[in-house]
Amino acid sequence: KLQILTIYEITRMQQAEFMYKRLNNLLPETIFDDYIQPIGHRYNTRSKANKKLYIRRTNTNYGKFDIKHSAAKVWNDIPLDIRISSSLAIFKKCFKEYILST
């Protein structure tokens, strides 16, 4: 089987790469600073333990396709061992393998 990504998978990969860069301070802090937030409550839930992001509720499809919403959703769907990769190159390689295996 060819290891070629579809347009949808390429979009997911770019969103995940953006989130990795933002959460690891590889982008300017002003980019979506108030929209990209880890789960921030005092209870020990699975979402907090797995370092997931808070996804703001939207009332329209326009909001669901906004990068602030869709990229956070993509990020939360990535397994924890990939999200905590030590470098961008390792993250991209592991995420591509993950996409191709699903």
C-alpha cells in the first residue's frame, strides 16, 4: 500500500503540527493564546490526566470549522505518547504513522 495521505489527512496533520508548535512554544505566544487552554480544573479526570485541551462550545458549523475549535479537537484525538514527543520531527513521523494505521 502506498504511504500517501489524503487531503483530509494532510489537513489533520497540519492542524496537529500547529498545535504541537503552539503548545511547545515554537510559535509566538499571541497566536490564539486565550483559545488554546489545557483542561484547567482541580478534579483528577481522565481528560486532565491525558493533557487534553478544552474545546469551546460552538453554536454554528462556522465555529466548528474554525482552527481554534478543529485543531483542538484533532489534538485531543491524538494518543498521549505521540502528543508528548520530544521534538517536532519525531511528532510528525509518529503522527503520520498513526494516521496511516487508522
